[in-house]
Amino acid sequence: MLGKIFFLLCLSSAWAEDLCSKAVPPEAYYVRLSIKTALGDKAYVWNDNEMFLFQATLAFAMRSQFSGQEYNVSNIVVCDETPRVSFWFVVTSLEDPSRLVSRGDVEQAVRKSRNRINSAFLLTDQTLEFIGITPTLAAPVAPNTPPWLIVFGVVMGAVFAGILVLLVLPLIQKKRKKNQPMEDEDSDEETQVKTAENGPERSGVYNMSFSDDDKFTQM
Amino acid sequence: MRLVIPNPGLDQRIPTYEDIERMEKEEAGDRPKWDNKAQYILTCVGFCIGIGNVWRFPYLCQSHGGGAFLIPYLILLVLEGMPLLLLEFGIGQRLRKGSVGVWRAINPYLTGVGIASMLVSLLIGLYYNTLIAWIMWYLFNSFQNPLPWTQCPLNDNATGFVSECQRSSTVDYYFYRVTLNSSTSIDDSGGIHWPIVLCLLSAWTVIFICYIRGISTSGKAVYVTAILPYIVLAIFLIRGLTLKGAMNGVKFLFTPDVDELINPSTWLDAGAQVFYAFSLAWGGLISFSSYNPVHNNCMQDAVILSVITGLTSIYAATVTYTIIGFRATDRYDSCISDNIVTLSNAFDLPEDSITASNYEAALNHYNTSDPTTVLGLDFKICDMQKLLSEGVEGTGLAFIVFTEAITKMPGSPIWSVLFFVMLLCLGLSTLFGNIEGVVVPLRDLNVLPKKWPQEAVTGVTCFVAFIICLLFAQNSGVYWVTLFDNFAGSVPLLTIGLSEMIAIVYIYGIDRFNEDLKFMIGHKPSIFWQVSWRFISPLIVLVILVFYLVTQAQKKLTYLVWDPDSENFPTMASVPYPSWINAVVFLLAGIPSLAVPLYALCRLVFVYCKKKRASGQKSQLSAASGPDREFGGPGGR
């Protein structure tokens, strides 16, 4: 039993090396990682362990998409790793290691678990690129009531309130003034009556003969 | 120069010095007054400092030789702007009337000048308030994070962005599609865009409330609208100078190119900018100085205002170009890093192996070693000078370049709010002068009943203007605004300014004006003012007018449209105007300019007919009651 497994492993790794030396098959997908761009100082070094994680994550993605089919790390074959950190990979099918899973199936699997794959590497859609698989874009944030209507409402409310105040205030002041002079006139009349008792007669006929008429006629 | 055209009856039409002094002592008359000198100065400063100082002057400065442009600008400020300012201040303060009243008092045949001023103020006010409406829209939309012009909307199947947005940019799309929903030509009105209608409504109601009781309310509003822009400019200056690449912009702005001084168009543009910047010939300045106390030192005011305008223009230009420099540097850096990514992806090089400094060397190395691959790559051209000089004038500056720069600054909503509040204040304070130049002549001409209170007059004016402004709320509105901007505010203002100078110097009499100034401020104006009033300023304005007419007549009438289907999209396409535009241009530019001679002609005809009728009646009367005349009838005293 152990021997069989050992034989299969040797065969698959030989098969993998064989695959890599050939031309890029049509089922392959290019992957490009831009770790330094995404993380800057906190960037981790890309090494074989990271590659293992990549293979494991992709196997996970295939498992989630095709439930029941238990893909393994050995099913994910990675080739042509460059210092850029870019490579291509293919997924070998479970039954027959020489057959490759179609592009469409791989694309579906990647799309479904894209978020998980990104977060495993602390990267985003733009920094972990699968060439040929366009990321589904997040819709722009759109609140239910447009905020500008709210601000507009506030400004217009304030302006209309201001207009009302400016128009109504003078009317109120006029009314107040009307009431006040009525009170002043009352007090005036009292004083007038008082002085009339002591002062010269206010009532009577105005005698024209003593007035200066000259200004009306000219000689 | 003793050349004065005979002007009979002038003394009966204008108040004498004794009248004015008496009126001032008794505070008789219902003419409004300024609460204090600061209000008057702030109102004039606000009127003169407008949006043009932020988006027109820096462009002119940079395109006409940078620091060298300041030389013609400052020279013409002193030779053209200051004398005209003192002329308007002096005549308003002396004759104590608004623009129509002043010209009617000098000579009834000259009332056309006042009417022309009113028409020009009205036309300019209409499109200026539309700009304010757009600014308000952006202001209302600045209260959210992220700002709405940072994102493109997705297309139908969510695989990419809307094509129009993808090909141009998020800020372009937001301005031309979301804000304006612009159609592809001025013919195609395309219906009313209701967000703009709401913004127009808010703009006109804000003007209404600020000017509801004339200068008694606008004089209080101006404390905010005239001072706030300076504070915001200072904040932006400090923020701008700390941004990366700001000094690139400032250096680009002020690097002098002395060869530009030989180019006549530099001087013409400088002269035109001074004329428009001072809001001369709008009628508002005459009105404002008529509310002054009679012994106010208007000469000092003219000098102060000129100095403030000149300094503010330079200040605003500096701030603008720090932001432009920042944006250009940011774009340049991202252009270079895009190219670096393209190169390193193509040759699978490790990420940080190529930096901005060794990019050129690396490119050459790969070009020599593997030219075919390099040729196939799509490299962008990164030109800093081009980035610094693109789209930096007018609405393009405020709504496209600046909004994009703001999105790249940390804390963008705050900067956006500050910027648009500043533009709003600049525009509002100019509009106060504008509406003064419309409402006061309307009252003087008795267009509206005299019994109506100021509130009603302002309200009716604002309402009618709002209805007319709905023209700009159409989908083709942006093209109408550009049309108004080009034609309503150029030739008519120059002709009115020229008429004003001729009227005061040769019809009112420069000697009489000198005497008035001596009475008002205590000394006669110096030889500088005399020479500039009589020769220099009218000559400069005449030259600008003639050159402007000549260049306009030679140019074909074309305009820029936003057409997603055009070849060079996102660059705007240049399209000829339809033929009916000529009628509109005549309405906008011709009618106000021709109002001066037309009114004089109409009045001549009217007076002639009246005289004929009166002499006909007189001869009838004398024939009927001949003998009675000897004994001194009613006319005997």
C-alpha cells in the first residue's frame, strides 16, 4: 500500500515536471502577485511555503465549487515561477492525472472563492491577478436618500425661515408702534387738559384781523 | 482740454453742493446708507473679487508668460482700472443716484447708457447665477464620504464601468453626465434636468434673502461672503504648500517668459481681464458709492480697491497653482508607475527592481536586448508640462481639475466643502453688485410701481430671473452658459465703459468733475488722473474693443461639445454653431451696445414730435386769446 502511494507520488511529480517542460496548455491560467505593491513594508517573502499555501487554497476553491470531489494539493500543478512572482497553473482531474480540468470549471471555482483566496494572501483583486478572470466589480456605495437632498432641504428650510422672519418682523414692529403711540396720546391729552386749565384759552375763534396777511398779497 | 459738448440744463438736473450738504445734515430723503465704511469697502471688494479671480486670472497668467504677465496686468490696472474706478465712484457719490439716474441727470439723451448697464447686468447675472447653482450642487454633494465623483457607476452586467466613464474619467463623467446630463449640441435641448432646477431655485432664494431689503441686508451678508474666501484661501495655501509637487505648480505659474511681452494678445488679455475684474460698466459701483456720505474720500477708495484686487489675484493664483501642481505631479507619478508595471510584467522582473529613477535605463536596456516585445507594449506618454497646462480655466478648473485633486487629498469631503463654500461666497458677493445694478435702474425707470416695497421689487426680479434661468437647466444648458459668457459680457461692457468715459469727460465736463472731487475730498486730482481720464484710459478701452471686434469677426462661430460618439472623445469636439445662433448673439451683445444710440435717437424723435405738437397748440392758443396777453394774465408775475 505504502509502495503504491509512493509510486503514484513519484509518477505525479514526474508527470508534473513533464507538464512544466512542455508548452503552456490551453487550460492554464497565469497568476501574478504584487505583494510589495499591496503591503509595502509588511510584505512577506515569497517562498515554497507560500506556494504550498496557494496550491492548498486553490484545492479548497475546487472542492467548494464541485462538492464531493476531493481535490488535493497534488492536483494543482504550478510551473514557470519567476522572480516577479508570476506563474501558471493547471488543475489535474481526480480520476486521471493526465487529463486537465477545463478552463471554464477552474474559472468558476476561482470566481466563487476569490475573496477567500485574496484574504489568504492579504491581497486584493488588483494585486493577485488571474489573467483572464476579470474580477466582478463592487457596486459603488449608494445611500437610499441622496445626501444632497438632505443638505438642500436644510439650506432651503433655513432660507425660507429667514425670509419669513425678515418679512413678518417689521409688521410686528409696526403693530407694536401703533399700540404705543395710542398710549402716548392718552398721556398727552391729560397733560394738555391740565395745562389748558391754567394756560391761555386754547379753544375759541381764530381772529384773522391780527394775523400777518402780507405774505399772501403783493403790491 | 477745454472740449466740452454743450449741455444745457445740467444745473437744474443735478443737486447743488448746498443741497447735498443740507440733505446729509438733515438725513432727508429715503436713500439707503452704509452702516459704516467697512461695509462699503467689503461690498466693493466682494463685487470686484469674483470667481474669475480663481479660474480666469491664473490661466491667463500661466499661458501668457507666467511672472512676466504680472507686468502688463499691473500696468493696466493702474492706467485703466483705477481711473475708471474713480470715475464711477466720483460720479455716483456726487450725483447721489443709481446708474440710470446718473446718466439721466447728466443728459436725458444719455439714459441709454444706464439702460445698457442694466441689460448687461441682467444677462450676466442670469448665467453667473447658473454657475452658482452648479457650485451649490457640488457643495450639497460634498457632505458624503467617499465623494460621488470618485467612482464610476457599473454597467448593466456589472463586469465593468459605464463606457462613457471608462473612456473619460470619473470627474468628467460626474460633471457632464450626472450634474448636467449634457446633450451633444446646443440645438438638442433634451428636456429639463431637475437637480439643476432645484439648485437654481436655491441660488435665487439665497440671493433674494441676502438682498431682500437692499443694502441693509446685503451689507450684513457681505461680512461673511467677502471675508470667508480669504480665510479659505489661506487654509488652502497652507494645505497646498505641504502637498507633494505643489512647488512644481507655483514655479510653472511664475516662471517668466519675457518674450510674451512682445505679443500684443498678452496686453489685450491683460486689459480685458482688468476691465472685467473690476466689474466696471455694470452700474453696481455707481449705485454703491451713491450711498456714501458726500465727503467720503473716493480717491483713496479707488486706490485701495485696485491694490486689493491686484494682490488678491496673485494670492488666488498661487493657491490655485499649488493644487494644480499637486494634481499634475500625482498624475505624472501614477503614469510612470503604470509604465514600470507594464515593463516589469512583460519581463517578469521582481517588483521593486525598477524604480522611477532607473526606469529610463531599464527601458533602454530592454529596448536594445528585446525590441520586439518592447514595441508591443502599451506605454503611456508622461509629460509633466502637458499635465500642468491642461484644463485649467473656467468651469474645467473648478469642476474637473480641482475636484480630482481634492479626491487625492486625505479628508477629501472637508476640502471639497471648503472649496465650494469659498467659490459660493465669491460668486454671491459679485451677484450682490449685479442685482443692485438691475433692481435700482428698474426703480429709476419706474418699470415697477413706486409704491411697491423693496422686498416686492427684489422678489419679482429674482422670480423672473429664475424663470429665465430655466433655459440653463436644460440638457444643453452648459452650451448656453458658454454662449452667454462669451458674448453677453464682452463687447457690451467695453462699449458702455467707453460711453461712460466720453460722457463724463466731454459731456458732463472734466473741469466740473474736478471741481466736484475738490468739493468732496478737499483737493483736486493730480495730473496722473487728468491725463488718464482724458487720453489713456479711453484709448486703452477703444483699442481693446476694436481688436476684440476684429478677432471675433474673423473667427468662425464654433463651440466645444461633450460628445461620447465623437472621434477624439474625451477631448471635447469643436462644432460650428447653428445659424439661428447669430440672432441670439445679436440679442446678447448687440442690443445692450446699441441701447445707447438707440435711446438717444428715440428720445430725439419723441422730443421733436412733442415740440411740433406743442408749437401747433401754442399758435392755436395765441390766435384764440391774442389781446388778453397784454394785461398780464396768469403768466404775468
